[in-house]
Amino acid sequence: MYIEEKKLREFISDSGLVTKADLDAVEKQSDASKESAGDLLVKSGKITDDDLKRMQAYIFGITFADLRGEKIPLDVLSMIPEPIARNHNIVAFKKTATTLDVAMLDMDDLSAIEFIRKKTGLTIMPRLTNVESMKWALLQYQKSLKADFGDIIEKEAGAIGVGMSETTPEDLKKLAEDLPVVRIVDTLLKHAILQGASDIHIEPGEDDVTVRYRVDGLLHDAMVLPRNAGLSITARLKVLANLKLDEKRLPQDGRFKIDIDNERVAFRVSVLPTYYGEKTVMRLLRESVSGFSLESLGFHGEALEALHKATNLATGMILATGPTGSGKTTTLYTLLDILNTPDVNISTIEDPIEYQMKRINQSQVKPEIGFTFSSGLRSLVRQDPDIIMVGEIRDNETASLAVNAALTGHLVLSTLHTNSAAGALPRLIDMKIEPFLLVSTLQVVIGQRLIRRLTKEKERYFLTSSGIKSLNEIVDLARVLTFLKSENVVGPDATWDKIPLYKPKKSEESEDGYKGRIGIHEVLKVTPTIKEIILKGGSSAAIEAQAKKEGMLTMLEDGIFQAVQGVTTIEEVLRVVTE
């Protein structure tokens, strides 16, 4: 259905939602760009998407459907398959004996309406909705999946485990290809992806098997399966990951990929023998990180500027530090994505290759055949690279080769396991790297952790005087306030008792008020003064103190900074940085 631009403009004018001056300005812009005046008003913030959709619905002569807060019956929702609903932004929400009400973002999507009409045999009643309402409706699929999972387990579990005493490779393969097992594993993987899990743990116990998901850095019990399902599920995962079915005494590692909703997800599988059977842990890896930016990872201000300057260098070393699972690899891949232009040759040596990137030559170490980080790095420098990424500096030899590569005209990116950015420098000296070589090569060190993000539904509050006093004992609040003012997050006259902070609030989107994670960082620039401290054998504390004098925001301070922005909570920052 097409709305004449003239008719829409008249209706917007009559609505009184925008001033005549604003509408005149937008009309001129619309005539020049050929973009709808309605869309331009939404982009400029003069009206909301909700306002525009309601006006369009009125002009079309159809009902506007706001589904936010509505619980859609599962039997109605499932009349449109989830992939169709997501791809076409169309959701069924109300049904009678002869009609089906569907909410849509695009009233011109006649092919989707026709598909649903043929599938259901009902008269389709299109209703216009907005983006937020559609997001809410699509979230219902996720919630119904958990219930579906329980039904599948209950239905299929009884059919699993016949002939469990048979453990020859042929019998195990047959068990792994049994239809109930295939359904359970497929549903388990899909559920984990939709939940945004980073890891799946399948843990055999004396009487049952516990499945746990790590979501936003924390492990949660997802479900409990019957004891007899454990062997079958492990066998199925071994088949998918191309592991030995009859090997139960030694640990095994493998990998497989699946496609879901036009996204390819890789699963890194680790199987470990335990007292009650084999425990399986899978790491979920989204295949592409393109589209990430340093800003979306949580970098800002001087730290962001320092990283952009470092990516313009032709030689030197950039290090990312932090514990396992702190997002170091994602940061390096994002830097590689920025550096990945047609005029450079980028080569990596990794263990494992977590994401596949176009135009980058990625190599996987295989220690069992002698292909280690150090031997791989030796070969890489003969491949005429401009930029080298070493997955991790684990030993003296790899550290030495990486520093030498940086000295001989390459830009080297790598990770190191230390608790802070300043701690990387003494750590490299412990690895027998001469201080004079270190100051000649190292440009920037990133220290980072991941914190959980608050959802849009959050509770606002203000610090009391006692709260300010106790927090000031942990972090220098005056220093954080200076950074907040310099980046215009708060006004020039702001004080801590007047700055709003936020608490998590339970909502339909999240039971604990958090969804997704973002990084908190400290970016240490190796300046001339810091080089002097390194050459004199200074401690990490001395290096950090000097870096702070030169404007470095520490991870804890960056966490408080992001709490003020409403990204996270003070409690979450303290949990992550002090744990």
C-alpha cells in the first residue's frame, strides 16, 4: 500500500505533532533527497517511529497494533514459523475461526501475507505496528522455545537409551543417529544460540545430566536431563565434531558448525572423562565479527584516540591483556577489521581460529606435529606480512620472536594473560625480553574485562553521602568526575549527589535486568616517561601511576564512567574488577 507523500505531509501538519517551521524544513530536505518527510522527522527526533506508524495506519484505514506487554498464545504465535517472522517482520497475534490478525512493519509485503494465507487457510487481517512492538513480539518465540524444549525432552527421552550397554563404535554411531537424540541436540544448540550463551556445559551426575549455559559471563542451570540421555548426547556431539566414539579414557577436542537464521555459528567441543562419565563443554563462536567497532566494544575518549593512532603505525606492537574470557580476541579482531585494507598483507597464528575473516591468512597451531606459536611465527615472517597477529604470547620464545618481528618492520598484535595493562611490561621482562627492545617496539597495551549491560528497563537512583564516601575509598571519584565532564557526559557543575545511577529491573526481556556484555578498558600508551621507568626496572605500580598522571583511565574508573552513562551498575563493575 502506497501513501502519497502529499497526503502524509498534510496529515502530519494536521496532527500538531511538529511545528510548521520544522515541517517546512523537512519538506525542503525531502524534496532534495527524495526521502519521505515522515522518515526524516523520525531520524531528526521530531516525531517517534510510533507516531509515524500510527499516522500511516490511520491513512491506510487499518488498525494499529501495539503488542508491547502482550502475551501472545503459543498456538497463535507458532502459526507463522520463526524464520519467516524474523525475515519478514510479521507476527500472528490473534485468531478466530476464520481470521488471523498479523502485525507487520511493511504493509507492501504481499508475498508474506499470501504465504501465511495458504499455510493457514484463514483470512489474513494485516495490522501495522512499530519496531519496538515487533521486537517484543519476536521475543515471544525465544520464551516459547524453553517450553518447547521441555516438551521435546519429555517426549523423546523415553525413546533414548535402549541398548545402553552396547558400546562398540557401531552401536554408539547408531545411537548418535537415533532421531530422538538428533532432535534433542538440535534443539539444545538452537536454544543456546537464542539465549546468547557463550558456552554450553553438559555434566553427568549420579542420577541425571545437568545442562548449563554461560550467559553474559555467568553460568545458569538450563535443564536437567534423564541419566540415560548423557551417553547418547555425548555420542551425537562426538559424531558432529568428528571425535572418536569409543575413546572414553582420554580428553578430546573438536569443532563443528551449524547455520541458524542466516547466521553461521561454530562450536568448539571439549570432552573430558569424569567420575560419572564424560563431561562436554562447547564454546559458541559467531563466525563473523565484521560490523564491530571500537566504540561498540566500549572504548571512548583518549583511549579510543590512542588505539586509532596505533592502527596508523606501520611497525610496533599492540597488546591486549586480561584473564580468559575477557574479550581480548574480539578486540584484536576488531583492530584487524580496521586494518584490513587491500594494500596490506595480514597473517595470523592462532589457537584456535575463533572467527574467520576475509582477506586474512589465518593459521591454526598444531603442537602435536610441531606447529607451535613460535615455529608458526618463524614461518609467518617469511610470508611477506605487513601485519601479524599472534593469538597468545605463552612462552619466552614466542615473546622474543614477536618483539623481533615488531623490530623488523611489522605491526604485531597479540594477547597476554596479566591482570592489568601495566602488569604486561614486567611480565615480558620476566620472559627474558630486554627492556631496551621492549621500549623500542611496544606502542599500546590494552587491559580489559567484560561487564554485563543493563536492559532499557532500569531503575534510577542517587548516591547518598555515605554511599559516596564508601565508594570513594575504592575509586577516586573526583578523578572520574573530571573525565565525565571532559567528555560532556555530565554538566560542568555536576556533583556526585546529583548524578543519577541505575539498578537492574526485572522485565520480559531479562529476568535479572541484564542483557549482553560490553568491555571496560584501560589503554596504556608507552610514552617517553614510561619508557624511562621500564629502562630503570620500575614496577607495574610505578608504570600505572605515571600512566594515570598522563591521562589513563583505569578499568575500575572506566567502569564507574559507564555506570554513570547507564550502561551498567556500580555493583557489576565491582564484581568484575575485584573478583
